[in-house]
Amino acid sequence: MKDASKYYLKCVKCEHITPDFGAWFEQNQVCPECGSKHSEVWYNSDYNELPLIIKGNPISFWQYFYYLPLSRQENIISRKEGAVSLQNWWFLEDFAKEKYGLDISVQVYRNDLNGGTGTFKDVAASLAASIFKENDIKQYCVASTGNTATAYARYLSIAGVNCSVFIPDNALKASEAVISAFGQQVFRVNGDYAKAKEIAAEYSKKHNILISIGNIDPIRVEAKKTMVFEWLRQIERMPDVYIQAISGGTGPIAIDKGIREIKSVYPDLKNPRFLMVQPDGCDPMVQAWENAEAKGFPEGFENDYPIIDNPQTAVPTLATGNPATYPIIAKLVKESGGTFIRMKESKMIDYGKLIAYERKVILGPASAVCMAGFFEALKKGLIKNGETVLINTGEGVRRAPDFVDEMIYTTKNVNSVEDCKPHMIDDYRKQLWDAVLKD
């Protein structure tokens, strides 16, 4: 029998209490009082135990089971996700020192090291699969630009849940292949991400199937809030600056929720300065922010944002032209003293090549966008001396073969051995750095 007292959901708008996820699903994932989709999970667990739990050596985010909305541990579906070691990228620290005279710490949170699908969506998919198993959910559907789709496809298949995935027409073929390989149904929509979400919603209603409610989904938020616990475990503090490529924005929403949740035992914690990065091929949040900034951030500024129909971007996983979560994200960014940053997609490969060369890691295109944000932040004076910067890279490159193809730069066509000479790896360093720093 489930322990119904472990957690409950509270409506952000009217504070109506929903006792558990079983009831939440029966309510079609909306507040029965005001109709809002935005509810948060709160716990009756003892937070005085959290500092002791944090000192452990976890193999997944499930170390924090007492602060996750699952009643029975036997329902956990996990593939070693969410306990990713922060990496100190010293070469970025050296660059900041040499170019800008800043002594900073740069920590990188690499979601490509997650054990499920190597993306930042694995923790949410693990929690979703576990909750669905516990509540005997057999059908689910989701609209996705790629990462959510592949993660949910794998984890839900393990849990025995049928997942129908709606992807836009510009979604990567490799993502489609992964979803299909797990036996989950794919609907490639003739249109953009907004159109995929529209048809997915109609499908959900027609067949009475649960659907992901997006970036404010309490399952996603609860899974990703454990980033806060992990950073406390590894660096014993919150970073001063947090950099993320943004499409919808669960990251900052979850960080804010995690910090508010543990105020009783960590009263001095506060949000880092959120620096949110978008590519110039799909940058509605950046456009909205720049417009608000020019007007002096008038009251209600967060509700004014453009909608880009069918955005033409080389990063399909960031192709959210209608940023419905901007009102939430913008307020968090403003309160944190942060900002939104635009990067040039034409330089994305340059950043990818540099990171691969310096760290021997090939990141995915959205992660390259995120790394570009770090360089842009330094250029704009958004990072201060002595600060700790955390860069949250979203995914690896395994589902972006075209991006890998564009990383080629050392190949020489030859006719005979006379055309072949030994090389020195270091000879490429200046070439790669010059490409990144060139405007």
C-alpha cells in the first residue's frame, strides 16, 4: 500500500492540494479548482537528514529517494542517471585569466554522461517511468524536438509503458531511429514543434491518454531539482553563475524549486545568476528580453514575447519558437541578476571543434550553443572575478551524425606516400582558438 503522506502537489496559482500523482493523473494533470497546469510537489520528509544523504556516493539521483515523489523503491526504473561528476575545465579558467584577467572556477555538468540516453532528459524520464509504473499507467504521449522523445522512449519501454512520440519535421533522423528501436510509436508531423504539440494534444484528448505538460511538468521539475543536491554534494555550495542553452527552460525552474525546498536546512542558498543562451536561428526569449531591457523592464514585461513560426535553426532540439514558459523564466532570470544571450549558429562548429580538441569530448550541437554562451558572457562582462561558473551541457553527439561530419578539419587528400607527413597535435591549437575568437 502506498504511503500517501510522503508528498502532495500544491497548485502554484490557488494552492489547491492534490494528494498524490494518482489523483493528479485522474484530474488530467490540472488543478480542479482553477484549471492551472502548474502544480509543485512538496514533502513531509525530514530535511534534517538531507545533509547526511548528500555526503553519500550515489550511482544515480535516486539517492534522494526521500525527496522524490515515489512511494515504493521497488518501482524505480533507473540506468545510472543524475549523479554526474562535475568536471573542472581548467583551459577555460586559463582563457578567462589570460584574456580578461579573471580568476574564476569553471565547472561543467556533462549530461552526456548520464547512463540512459546521454542527455539531460534522462533524470525526468527515469522518474516518469517509475511514477507511471507505480500508478499502473500504460499509455503516454509526448511532443518533442528530440531529447525528451528519446529518453522517454527508452525508460518507458523498460517500464512497459506505451509511448507515442510526436516530432516536428526538422527533428533529427537519428532521434527518430532511437525512438523506433525501442518499439515506441513515432509520428513525424508535417510542421514545426508548435504543430507537433498541437497534434499531440488532440491525440491525447481523442484517446484519453496522458500527455507531457512540458517544462512545468512536476515530474520533470522534481527530477531536475536534484541538480541542486548534487552541486552541494560536490562543491558544497551553489555556483555564482549558471549557463544553459535554453529551449523551454526546465533547468532554472527546477533549480529555483530545489533551493526553495531545502531553505529550512540551507537558509543561505540562493539562485545563481541565470545566463540563458539561444542560437540566432531560434531566439524568441532573447528578442523578448532585449525588448524589455530597452523599455526598462516595465511591469508585466515577462508576458510580452514573440512567436517564431517554423524556426529555421541548425539545432532542432532548441527549436521552440513559441516559448510559453518565458513568463516564468524571465522573472527568474531578472530576479537572479542574469540575462539572455544570443550566439551565432554559424560559429557552432568552431566551438564544437575547440571543445573536442581541448577536452577530447565531442558534445552535441545544443551543448556547443551552451559553450558559446560562456565565451559571450566573458566578452560582455557578465562574469566577475572570483566567481564559480557552472556550465550545464545538455547532450552528447550520438544522435547528431551531421554535426560530427562537420567536425572534420585535419583530413588531407593524397595520391602517394610522398604527400604524407607526420603532424603535431599542438599545431592545430592556434587555428581552433582563432576561429572561436574571430567575430
